[in-house]
Amino acid sequence: MVVVKVISYLLPLTSYLFLAGCTQDAYEKGEGKYSLMRADFVEARANTEKQIDQITTDEGEQLPASRPFTAKLVVTPDSVYRCILYYNKVRDEKGQEVFEPISIGQVPCPKITPISELDKEMKTDPVKFESAWLSKTGKYLNLSLYLMTGTTDDDEATQTLHVVQDTIMTHPDASRTCYLRLYHDQAGLPEYYSSQVYASILTSQIEADSVCFTINTYKGPVTKSFSLR
């Protein structure tokens, strides 16, 4: 389950960094701090001191940090977090490739809920769909969505997202396809402006050779299919 309360993962922080950190001069010459900036979905490893000291990108590349750093999302030592990371890839004094962090934000990894175990009415309130893609390693199915939201007098109002499994179909060749749907409860919130959210679904939860994911949008249902095996 993902509960959304008028938030935009990472975007306010990165917007601030762009505005505060880049001058027109540095940008035009390609010499600014952000001129070589990369943005990747990663697994970030925290050490015994709760400092992030290494990442593994969705392409399977491992990079150590130029120096270990703390982040609010790290609450447990010796742990791994799914994140979106803005960084520069540089070489240290030994010539080894390392990453210099610019900003980092946690990406939720929702558990897939079989529809038979859903303890509420299935809701498919529309969202704005941007993209869905498999990581190169095949470990994650990533989503980028925009939720419509707005200010309300109800401080407790929240939008809720689930990933619901409808069924698994076995084909004549014995291959299997898992059918997923996005559960979205708008919760009566006004729809004045959009807020971007990301999610990463662990494909190890999907006991099938392929997956079809259906998302209800303001333009109608969108279904994306992916081969997993």
C-alpha cells in the first residue's frame, strides 16, 4: 500500500537545488555542479553508522560514495533502500569511479495484494500515467504517475494506492501471465494540480513469465505488458 498526502517525491528538493545551485554562466559553459548530473533509480546501501556508502543502479552498476553521507530516509543500520538519486559520477584520487550525491529520495515498493485479500471495495479513480518500465536487471517494475490533488479543510484526507493482482493465466505453452491493476482512492480530494509519485514493484513477487498492468487514467484504461522470464 502507498498512502499519498499531497506530496511530491523529491521534486521540491531538486527544484530548490536547481534554482539555488545553477547560475546561467556555469550552465552555458557546462562547468556547473549540475552540468553532468545523472538521475537513476538505485538501491542505496547504508552501513553500520546509518550512512549511505554504496549504490547499485538499475543497470546493475555498483558505485561507492565519494564519502559516506547521512539521509533522513535511513533509519536502520546495515540496510538497503530503494531510492531515486541525483548525482555526479566522478573519479577519486585513485582513479576509481565514485558518485557524488546531489539529492536523494525514497521510492516506495508496494506489496502486491491478491484481489481476494483486498479488505475494501476496489477503487480505480483516474491518475495521470507517465511511464512504466522494467529495470535492466529485471528486479523492479517502475511506475511514474501524477496524482491530481489540492488543498482541503480535512487534514486527514489521503489518497491511497495499491497494486492488486486479479489473476494468473496459464497459456497452452505452459507460460503464465499475471494480471495487475492499480487501486487508487482519490478520497474526495480536489483535483486542482498534479503531484508526481514513483513506485517500484519487486518482480520477485510475480510468479509468472509475464505481467499485464492496467492503470485507469483520465483518458481511459492503459495496459502495459512486460516479459519477466
